[in-house]
Amino acid sequence: MEDKKSLGIYIHIPFCKSRCIYCDFTSCVGDERAKEKYCSYLQKEICLAAQKYSKDYTVDTLYFGGGTPSLLSEKNFCDIVKCVKDNFDCRLKEFSVEVNPCTANKQKFNAFTKCGVTRISIGVQSFNDNLLKMLGRAHDCACAKEAVKLAKSYGFEVSVDCMTGLPGQSAEDIKDFIDVAEGLNVDHISVYMLSVEEGTKLQKLIEEGVLVAKTDDEVADLYDVACKALREKDFQRYEISNFCKNGKVSLHNMRYWLRKDYLGLGLAAHSLIMNSRWQNPDTFEEYYKSLDGGKLPQNDIINLDINEQEEEYIMLALRLKEGIDIKKYNEIFGSDFKKEYRYALLKDAKYLDISDERVAIKDEYLSVMNSLIVDFLK
């Protein structure tokens, strides 16, 4: 029998304790009854999805994101994990859960250990109490530190998020974040540049003059400060926003950048299977209605043509430190990358590391990544 292909499963938990001012994700503040109902429907979706995909795939990464997955009761969390393992052929190399610092406790981490979680991603964002208060985060610096220490004491790999470009944020704030995180012995740091999204409370506060947004150049400068500080602490960049020690990359997130198949389950979750992309409904009503009808809640399935596949491959690969694997590209698409994109390679030569094996953006030019990628789009 032919070996099964590998699959990553992402499970979206849309509930939060409170809504941060910058957030435009599909999330809400739900009561226990709403969470119970959602978890029961998630298990319906898992069972339906398994009927369609389990015979062809082995699941090697599992990721609970949100929202705040750690808001679920231990029973609900373990029931969902059991449902996945009962219905899919799971041979997990990595099992990640996103955790809000104020939900981290021994009871929660005991349940995670019991379910086989290996990696915790903690939404710290900042170790500056004033910035955390401004963002509307439910935790303070002391709470975040305790959450990291507790997760490390359980033996989990620990990743923390750092947000740059915040109103009122300084270069010293960034350096302090990295000093504190390194002192806590975290394995992985994700650095995200703040984006002011339409319709968020942050946008309203900026428009009203309550907060002052940083310019694009100021945001890029703070990102550069973070990169330099991380290098000095021996964190290696492997993707534009992600840095780790000792090779502790996020295996699940690498699936996205390498265009490997992944299945998104839950409200508004995205999927890529065999060059088809889709998103689940982003309202509870539509999501529940589809499952009540015995159908997978898959909206707007897009079957990518060969040009779209090439563009995605290039856009995603150029986010990675390793860049584009030329041999692999040529094998997948039956073409000659260097010949096909000779004009872009010539035009952008000073910004790129070009060898016989790979093409990658030089570290110092990551801030202009988007303008470089445009040159490779047909």
C-alpha cells in the first residue's frame, strides 16, 4: 500500500476573555454554554472531515489557535483532542496550543500534558505594563513571566509573541522584551509588526488622536532593532517573523510556508489540500447550519491553477531564510526557475542571495520584502 501523505490540522477556538484593541480576528467573548455548543459542533466537523481525508493522510502536526484555546475547560479540550485521535491516523511530531498568560495554570497544563501537547505559544506581546494596558491585554508583565516559567517547568517547548510598532513603544522596550524572554529560557520568539486594521478600536483611537500611530519607517526600524537584539542572543531567524534556538522551529507553521497540506477546522479556519484553498464560515449561524445538514462547512473553494501555485510558492518561500529551493521548484513545476525569472533576478540582484541551489532575500532587505516579491509575480 502506498504511504499516506502528511497533514497538519489547525483547530480554531474563537473565544477570548476580552477583545484587544488591535484585533480583527474571528473571536468573541462567549459564555460556558456557547463554548460547550461550539465544542460539540467541532467534533461533528472532525468526524465528517475524517470520513473525507483520513484514509489518505497521516497527521503529524496539530495546532490549537484562536482566540484563546486555553479558555476551554479541560474536559472540552481533551474531548476535542480525543476526537481527532480517534478519527485520524495521528503520528504527531508536534502539538501546539496558544495560551493567554492569564489563563495559564497547573490544572490547564496538567490537561495539556495528558493530551500530549508538546509546545505552548504564549501571547505575551510586551513586558511593558503600560503598553499591555494600552492594548487592552488581560495580563501584566508579572503574569506573563509566571506563565512562561510554569510552561517551562512542565517541559513544554515555549514560544512567546512580541509585537512591534505599538503607539508609544521605544527601541528600549523591544530590547527589554528580548532580554526578559531570553532570561526565561524560551525556545522561540515570534515578532509581529502591528497593523492597524479597519474597524478595530485601535483605528478609532488613532483617528480620534488618542493614540499616535508610528510611520511605516518607524515600524520597520523597530523590527530591525528586534532582529539585531535576537541575533545577539543567538536566536536564529528562519522566517521573516520567527526566530528560534537549537532548531526549535514551529513545524506546523512551516507547513504554511512550504505549501504542505493542512486542514483548518472550526470557525473561519483556512485549509490547503491538493492545491485547493477554502475558508470555513466566519459566523456561528452559518457554521452550525452547514454541520446540521451533514456537510463540511467549506466556503468558496478555489482550485489554484499552475500560475497561482507558482506565485504562492515564491511568495511563501521568500519569507523563509532558506528562500526558494531551485531544484525543488523546477521539479514541482517542470520549469527552469532561473531562466523563467531572469529579469527579476537581475533587477533585484543586490537585495538577494543567489546561488546554484537557492534564492533568498538578504537579511538587511527584509523590510522591503513585499516590493521584491512583486517582481516575481506574473
